[in-house]
Amino acid sequence: MLDEFVGEDIQELKRLVRGELIFRSDGKAYSEAVKCFNHDSKWSPRLIVQVRGAHDVQLVLKFARARGLSVSVSGGRHMFNNASMQGDIVIDMRLMRSINIDDEERTAWVDSGCIVFDVDQEAIAHNLAAVTGQYYDTGIAGFTLGGGLGFLSPRYGLSVDNLLAVEVVTPQGELLYIDDETDPEKMWVARGAGWNLGVVLRLKLRMYPMETFQHQGKTVHGYGGFVMWPLTAETVDPIAKILQKLFSLVESGKVPLETQPLMAFANPPPGGAPVLMLQNIWVGNPAGGEAFAKIFTDILEPAVNTCAPLDWLAIQDVHTAMFVRENRYYLSTRSVNEQALFGADALRTLTMQILENKPKEGFLVMIAGGKGITDVPVENTACTTLRESKVVCMVGCHVEDDDENIPAYEKAKAWVRGTLMGGLGPICRQSVYTNLDNVGTDEVVKQSAYAETARERIAAVKKAMDPDNIFRFTKTR
Ligand SMILES: Cc1cc2nc3c(=O)[nH]c(=O)nc-3n(C[C@H](O)[C@H](O)[C@H](O)COP(=O)(O)OP(=O)(O)OC[C@H]3O[C@@H](n4cnc5c(N)ncnc54)[C@H](O)[C@@H]3O)c2cc1C
């Protein structure tokens, strides 16, 4: 297939852009460039431009505006709905990966093509860390602009709570520096619905010093791994007790700030048998992490316990085992109805229903985000869902990207929808965490991802900044 664009303007774009232009006709380069983490849906933009700076972005936007084309921005391509690949032209940030750390100020300017590991690696070299995601190649920009839940969140809040400024090229092509002083309303939008501002080039993040500990001659920053209990008819009661124990700690505000307990019902490899899994991450003295796990292992002896003292980069890599790249995923993340979930009977019923009804492709994850998140008033940032309750619940399924798996996948998707609609009792509220969802239609997500007043504020900024609606694939347009 020939390049789809003809005319002087495309020649000018090819001549002036410092980055790379990749067309559908570019074969392997194109198929590599469009790959997203989730293989459930595949998009094929007409042109992908891997930009090297503000001027490249301005050139692309000028070209798009003149032709009335739609534009999306892509970073780590981790958004499960693959929003960053939708539209005629994709501005790909991945060639921009510089990080500048200010040790004295404990801040960093991070290029928006950086992935989580770029930031973690550079920061820890300065014995600092930022609130980044739990998967090594999640894009730092998409992660932060939508909220950003990380292992440091119990102590320091979401990534948006640590976002100090952004540098943006607006849909109209203007290069803007935005912080709380220059434009508090746009900065508020940046913190949770930031993709409505245009193309974010760089983000200024707050950083924190990391305490170190010695373990067998190695420097570590904490403790982490998985604890797994088999889920069978015989273990339903103790498993319900484990969950009840955790949620009573959550309810009474007694979960230590060092940890962000994650419990998952899943069927992990190699055997694929059903388990309850605790992702036990502890940032601080490793002895504390061991003691925290013991609260639960005293209730029921686990079949697997991989926890060990770890350094920061290894801690950040623990979660990687939970998600396989390029599988097909269908999931949603909602705030939890605490009254419905925290009761002893509800947890036993939940455990029983998981045992009886959950397909092996399905998973149900409950994350106690932490006080650092819920102590911040909901209206402080545009990211409202994650602060509504002390626990968020992710319900989803995944299969290998192979057509043979489609029947099982469709069945598991039906289970996901049923579960979200109340099949397991009224556990999930309808408010969606946009960063982790591809179940909701655009309209559902638009209506439920942000509190009503937040929606109005976001829409007003979006309308003023993008009157031609070039970025028409943002969830909050
Ligand atoms: C395996 C896995 C683990 C995850 N773990 C976590 C986690 O621990 N905590 C958490 O909170 N979330 C997590 N997420 C969700 C993740 O934060 C979101 O999917 C996030 O949007 C990913 O950003 P990205 O840049 O990788 O994705 P992309 O798909 O490239 O972008 C996501 C969205 O942001 C927009 N965007 C990206 N860059 C820019 C930019 N520079 N300017 C303007 N808009 C931009 C895109 O247009 C798109 O709408 C995880 C996702 C996966 C797949």
C-alpha cells in the first residue's frame, strides 16, 4: 500500500521533522510501532510520528489541523483500551526519554516518552524515588496524567499528587509551561485528566529519599513477593478469614504506610489452579514486611511464598509477573462499596462464588490503595475515583492472543461484565479508574470516571484548548 498522504504539506513534514515518520506502507516498522500491551483491539493509524521535541509536535499538529485529521498521543501503550493508537495520526513520544534530577529540590523533569523503569533507575542512582507504576514499561506520562497508583502511594499519594508542573504543546500548537501559579485550572486538569491539554512534553515530579537496609551484604529497600493459598472447598473459610483480617485493618486505618496490600483471586501458571494471592510489597525495613505477611499466613499455611528482601528496582519488578505482554485483556477497575465488601458474610459469599463461577481466565483483584490517597480531598485533583473508597477492585480476564482462545475469552468476558454489574453482590461502584479499563463504552467511562463537577471543569478546559476537537479520542472529550 502506498503512503496515503500526497501534497506539499506532507513533503514539508517529512523534510522538517527531526524524528521518524512511519506510514502503513512501512511494513515491519509500522507493525512494531502500532503494537500495544493489550492485543484485544488493534488500531491502524494512517501515520505515526516519533517526535524529538516541541517543534516536531507543532509541525504534526499544524498538518493535522490543516487537513481536519484526528490525533492521539502514545507513550508506553499500556492503556487497556488502546486509546493512544486511535485516530488518523499518532504522535509517539518514545524517542524523548531524558530525565533531569535536582537533588537539592528533590524534583525531576521527566520527558514524557520515559517508562516507569527509566525514572526508577535514574532516581535510585540519586537514592531517590518517585511515585511510579508497578510495571516496568508503563509510560510515565499516561500513568501520571490519569492518576497513578504506585507502591509509594500509601505514604505519598498518587502520582498526580506529586506532579508539580507540565510542559505542553496545546492542540493549537502553543508551547505552554503550566503549574499551580501560572494556571491552576489547567494544572488541576493535568492531575487526572491530563491528556485533555494536548501533548505533554515533560512532567516535573516530586521525589523522595529512600531508606536503605543491609541484608546478607546487599543494600535493600524493602521486601516483596507473592504469597499464595490454594482455593478449594476446604479453604473457603480460612480464605474468607484472611480477607476479613485485611479489610478490618483497612477499615480501622491500621494498614502500615510501608505496604499496599493487593489480594487477587486468579489461576496463575504453572498449574493454573485457583488461588488467593497476596502481593506483599513492603517499602521499608524488610522485617516489617515479613511480619505483615505472617498476619495472614498464621491463618492458613500458604502453598507458595516468594517474599524476600529486595532492592527498589526488584520491588518495582514484582508486579511484572502478574501481566503477560501482548495477551488479550478485558478489565475494569472500580471503587469498592465498602459496606458491601467488608462484612464477614460478604467475603465468604465472594470466595464461594469465585470458587464456583470464576472461569480460569478471569481474575478479581482488590487493592487497598492507602491513606496517602484517601487523605487527599476528592476535589483537589481531577482524579476522583481512586479516592472514593479505601479499596479499588479490578475485575478482568485474559487469554493468549490466539484465535483458538476466542470462545473461552468471550465466556470469561461475560463473567467480567456480570461481576461488574452485581453478579457478586453490590461490591463494585460504577466509578471507573480510566487508566485501567476497557470494558466501559466511551459514554460509560465519560460519565463515571469523574465526579460530575470534575467532568464540567475538565470539559470546559478541553473545549477552550481544543476547539476543533483534534484530540477526539480522549475519554473525557
Ligand atoms: C501491565 C500494566 C500494569 C499497570 N500498572 C499500573 C499501576 O500500577 N498503577 C496505575 O495507576 N496504573 C497502572 N496501569 C495503567 C496505566 O497507568 C495506564 O494504562 C496508563 O495510561 C499508561 O500510560 P502509557 O503511557 O503507558 O499508555 P498509552 O496507552 O501510551 O497512553 C495512555 C493515555 O495517555 C495519553 N498520553 C500518553 N502520553 C501522553 C502525553 N505525553 N501527552 C498527552 N497524553 C498522553 C494517551 O493518549 C492515552 O490516552 C498498568 C497498565 C498495565 C498494562
